[in-house]
Amino acid sequence: MNLVRFIDFLRDRLSLVIKACIGVLALLVIADIARVVLSHGHEAAEATGEHAEAAHGFWAHLYHVAETIPVFWSVFGFIACVLIVFISKWYGHLKVGRTEIMAKEDFYNE
Amino acid sequence: MSNLWIHPSLIFIVGGLLLTVVPQAMRKVWLILVPTIAFGLILKMSLNLGTFGVVHVAGFELTFGRVDRLSQVFGYIMGLMAIIGTLYGLHVRRSAEHIAAWTYVAGSIGALYAGDFITLFLFWEVMAIASTFLIWFRGRDQSVATGYRYLLVHMAGGVALLAGIMLTYRATGSLAFNPLDVANPTAGTWLITIGFLLNAAVPPLHAWLPDAYGEATFNGSVFMCAFTTKTAVYALLRGVPGFQILIPLGVIMALYGVVYAVLENDSRRLLAYHVISQVGYMVAGVGLANLDTPFGRLAFNGVCAHAFAHILYKGLLFMGCGTVLHQTGESKFTELGGLYKKMPLTFILTLIGGLSISAFPLFSGFVSKSMIVQAGFDSHMLWVGFLLMLASAGTFLHTGLKVPYFIFFGKNNCKPQTWEKAKDPVWNMTVAMSIAAFLCIFIGSYTPYLYSKLPLQDVVYQPYNTGHVMETLQILLFTALGFFLMLKKLTPEAKISLDLDIIWRKGGPAFLWLAKKPIQAVDNFVGEIYNAGGLIPLMRTSRLVGIFDSAVIDGIVDGFASGFRNFGARLRGAQRGAIQDNLTVAFAAAAVLLLAFIFIF
């Protein structure tokens, strides 16, 4: 089937595919820097001004950063991913009685 | 006028009953025809909104057909999903499976169009009972126990709902299913909300969902993932829009599902945890949906849009993983891998579902989820927006990456016979998945299709602007980067993750001990007082208690419970242990406690 052949074609050139993906990420970062720098003067400042009045503290600060610093959401996405994996794994190995949250498959049929 | 109105649920129920007498040659035609007629009927109802099917029973006014824009948007997508789901299981020979699925759909659609709480409750219970069969029909040893757990949890939720309805009726004198006063919630409002929240699988009332959806038949889960939780979302949106407690609950839900999805090894249980996560967005949206505010109106539309999109992409994902299960008999990542070579079409279609749920631009999640997130930011509750964004990264991590990767790529863990059996499915399953996949892309690419169906037409929302697209792409692509960097850590382990269902799975014996010892002690003590005291007022009370005991408890609760037990005994064939007996006792006791609570109130 053609689809399988296409996937195999890509898998045979894995290092090239990886390089292309890194290229896409780099392009995305550059595009976002351009976007924020271009719109920085008016739009972003107005938007944050409005929200900063209504809320203070951590989240308001984060919002301000999100609106003004380019590539914020790239960093957010990456950190989110790492946080989710580590927190979940930590949770999975918590002790509950004699077992961990991640228990043996026959836990319920002893 | 009202006598011309035909309820779409009726089509499903009558169609299901007639399925047993339809000749074999006509069977597949009939299976397609019935949901199509029902869907046509729902479409036609859009032309004539209003209230239909009003019936007077024992002094109560029951409204079977409240047709407005809110019930229509849910009715439309559920009617459509019934066609897709039936098509997917078209080759299933056992009529009872189709009848159960259609009765379940009928319950769901009946609840959507219910104009009063009694009608809502009736269809609510139909839904719970009919869907239990979709688990039992799996036919494994553990299916029976899982089905009972599912049924009992939903019966408990039903009791809470009914209690809330009774209290609300006593307080207001009205049974109309309209928005409750969420600014000053009464005990009735709380109980009704708890009943809804249980069906929406809000923690800590959620553990039934992965338990059931992981165990149901390959096509049963396709129905179940679409109807129960989304009917509950509809009920919340209709009954308690703007109930603020739902905002934190929804956000917790969205993150809770993500954490368990990291740990999960069974693909369908992973998807089930992601149902919890996605419904979390909707529950938070209902909490935001205060119709007096612009962000609340956006959230109101957002909940409808997200439920609409969710039914299609989650159905598609369950169809994809259901296909792998149907073909190979395996659903665990540690028993699968590398299947793209054998099931390329299934891979592509599952991937489309994964990209849709992850809210990639041009896919359906992008145009629906963002409405709720935007409403969160607009409400100035910025933490809602950010934490929902965090959950979005988790969604892509699991459903967009983990599911396709560890089934279709990754290390090939397939046993020789699994590998041998793996191939793309029969035509009807492929067509059903393709329709859902097409709609996922269509909704994401052509927004008027979905947006024109939303209830509040004055709300303007435009998902495609540079900022939003860039934001989304950055989060998703950098999450993907994290995924591939941490691939080793993410490799599934052959384990199960304990969830709160441990309370009733391991707590059964503990509960029985509790029921036996202290209650027996109290019983003896009370008996002593009766014997020793012999006071007249006390005697009168005890006589009343006796009447109450024999008439209400023995009659209703025991009758109900033993009915189910007998039914189960006939169904199960060979059944180990006394789990049903234990559960029935536990259920009866819980029902008595609840009833006692209401009477004292």
C-alpha cells in the first residue's frame, strides 16, 4: 500500500526528517518574534493594560509576560509537557497502603 | 399540533424492537434506515421550534418535547453520532447489542428534549440501564462485575438527582426543567447538580468512566463516549449555567484526566481519561456561562461547540482504538506497536482524531475549545485560561502523540498471532471512521457549519487570527519536542493505575463489616429499649417505622435490588464469588440511608 511505502520512505531518512522538524520549530520561533515585535507598540500594550488593572499577582504577571515576551507559548508548551510527565510519574509511584498508585495488573483479582 | 409531533427516541425504540423481526436480507438496510429517519426528524424539528408532546399524568404535566436552539444543537450531533456508531457496528450479528445501543441513544435524546424533571429523570435512568448492557455484552468474566459497578454508581447518582428533584419540587412547587437559582443554591440544587456531575464524571465521582469504557464492547464504547457525559453537560448547561463551583471542578477535571493518561497502559482507558479531561473544559465552561456577561455568553456557546466537536473526534478515536481491539483482540500498548504496516488506514484516521482533540488549526478542536479558554481569559479569572492551556499540552501529549505512536509505531510488542490478525477493518467500520474524520476537518476548516448551529447567535467569535494560530502551534509543537525527548520515560508500563473506584472495589468487604457490626449493635440496642421501655409514644413510632420498613424498604428497595440480582443471575451463566450479592446489599443499604436522609430533611 502506498501509505506504508511513504511512511517507510520517511523512516529510512529519519535524521533528515528530524532536521526538518527542528527547522519548523526554528521558523515558528522566528515568526513569533517578528509578530510580537511588530505589534508590540499598540495592540499588546493595550490588552495587558486592561487586564493588569483587573487582576494582580502571579497570574496577572504571567499574562503580562505572555502578551509582551515573544516565544512565551513555546516555552510554556515545553515546560507544560515536562511538568505533566514528571508530576504524573511522581504521582504514579506514590504509596497507597502496600502498593503504589501504579499497581500490578492483577491487583483487583487476588 | 402536538399530536403530530413524533419523538425521535420513539423511532429508536420501535426501530430496535422491530429489528428482531426484520428479515436477514433487510437487516443492514434497517440498521442504517432507523437512525437516519430519526436524524431526519431532528433536522425537521429545527424548522418548528416550540413545546410539543405535553402529557398530563396523575396531576403532573410532563413535557417530552421542548425544542429550542440549545436542545437542537445537542440533538443534531447525537442523531448524527447514532448513525455513525450504528454504521461502525453494522456487522455485529447479535440484535440485542443494537437494541441496547439504540435504547441508550433514545434515553439520551429523550433527556435532551425533556421539559420537566420527571421526564428527564425517566430518560436518565433508561440511559443508565441500557448502556450497562453494552458492557455486559463484552462477555468477559470481568465484564459482569464492571457492568454492575457501572450500574450501581449510576443508580446512586440517579437517587441523588431524584432527591434533588423532590426537594426542589417541595420548595418551588414546579417541576419545569429550567435554570435553577445558582446564586442561592438550596439542598435541592446541590443534589440535582451532584446527580448531573456524576454523569459528567467530575472527580471524585468519575471513576466509573474509565472502568466502564475500557471494558465495553468495541462499538459499545463508541456510543458510551458520546452520550452519557455529553447529556450531562447539556443538563448542567440547561439547569445550572453560571454555577461558579463548576469552574474549579472543571479545571481540576481537565488536569486530572491528563495525569492518569500519562500512567495508562490500555489505549481505551487512556481515551476514557481524556474524556474526563475534555469534559472538564465543558464543565468549567458551564461554570463561566453567566448569561448576563459577554464572556459568559461566549462560554455558553463554547460549551455547545466543544460538546459537538468532542462527540465526533472522541467517537473517531474510540473507533480507531476499537478497530485495533476488534482486529487483534488487544488494546494495551505493551501488547501492540508498529502496526502502521498492517493497519495504515486505521492509523491515519486515528491520527486525524488525535489532531482534532489536540486543537490543531484546521481541525475541529481548534474552533471549539478555544471559545471556552478565551472566555476564561475574558472573565479575568486568568488561572482558568492558563491551566486549561496547560491541559491542552497534555491532550496533545497523550491523545495526539502517545496513542498513535505506541500503537502504530514504537517498539513492536505484538505477539505473532496479534501481528497475524492485524489488518484494516471491514468496509463499514472504515466508512464510519472516514465520515467522522471528514467532519472533524470540515468543522475546523469551515466554521459557519458549527457556529450557525450554536444557541446564542449574537455572540461573535473568530478563531482564526494570527495570535491564536501562533500560540496554538507553539504550544503543540514544543509539546511534541518534549514528547520525543522524553520518549523513554513515556514508554507505557504493564500496570494499572488505582483510582477512586478502589473505594467500592476494595471497600466492599469493609462496608459489609461496617454494616454488620455497628448497625447490628445499634439494632440490638434499640431492641432493648423497645423491650424494656414499652412507652406508648415510642410504640407508636415503632409501629410507623414498621409500616415504613415493610412497605417502603422491603417493597421498593429490596424489590428493585432483587430484581436486578435475579436478572444478573440469569445473565451471568457461571459467576465466581458473591460480588453481586455484596453489591446489592451495599446498594440497598446506601439507598435506605439516602431515603432516610431525605425524610429527615
